[in-house]
Amino acid sequence: MYRLLIIIFLGSSFLLKAQETHFASINNGNFEILLDTNIYKYELKEIIFGEEDSLHFYDRISIVRDSTFGDSKEEYFFILLEDFNLNQKTAKWLEKRGTNLFLIQEYNKKNRLQFYYYRCEGKTNCTPRVGIIGNKKGWSCDETFNCNIDGSCTLSKIYVLTE
């Protein structure tokens, strides 16, 4: 069973307010993150879990280069935030322009995947991935768009509204 939870948050963070943020550069195949990841993780945590919540904090942030699964293969990049205690992995598409990677906060009909955060929660093989069926792209937590049919993994779509 495919389960999708849509979560909407209102936030007023510094880093998440910009329509786009130059998040990283690619140098000789390596990623160089250009902003303070602790501030980014904290601001995102504050918006999603609340200012007073001290239980939730992303343990690791990384940039992932991957290829889509499904009908065609396309390279894409995303931020991966991991919470080890909650078995959560949260992804946000990064737009590649040359050797630069941008975090996009403005809705874009052409590629709506870059606007939302997508969170996979579960203990086994539960990692955000993008797949293509026909000419449609979508996030999933496995390579079948079933998000682990047994229900051991769920996909949440997170929409962060900024003031």
C-alpha cells in the first residue's frame, strides 16, 4: 500500500526565506557545501518540529548524486538529512547549473520536485529516490513507487511556507 502524508509548515527562517540559495559547488567531483549546515539543520528542524522540540535534530546532512529509476535514467542531486533515532531520511532536490547546486524555494511548475521536502521513515531500505514513469517524475522510498508495500516505510511530502 502506498502511503503519502502531506505536511505543511509555516516558517520564518533566514536560510529558507530566499527564493533560491547557492547551496554547494562541485569541485573535481567533490561537493563543497557553501553555507553553515548546522544553521540550516537547526532552522529546518525548528520549522518542522517546533522551536521547543529538543528531541529532533538531523544527525547528518549530505549531498547525494543519483540516477533516476524507471523508464529512463537521469542524473539528479539532492540534500539528504538523516535522523538516526527516528529512522527518517529527508530529501530536497538541488538544481544543478554548471558546477553549482541551488536550493529552490519558489514553486516551479516545470519541476515541482525541487520545491518540496520529501521524508522517508522506516527501518529497512527506506531512502528517498526519484523515478520516472513515462514523462512523469516522482519521489519514492524505494524503486517501485510502492514505498515498501508491507507498510514498513512511509513517504511524507513537506511543504515549508516562508513569510
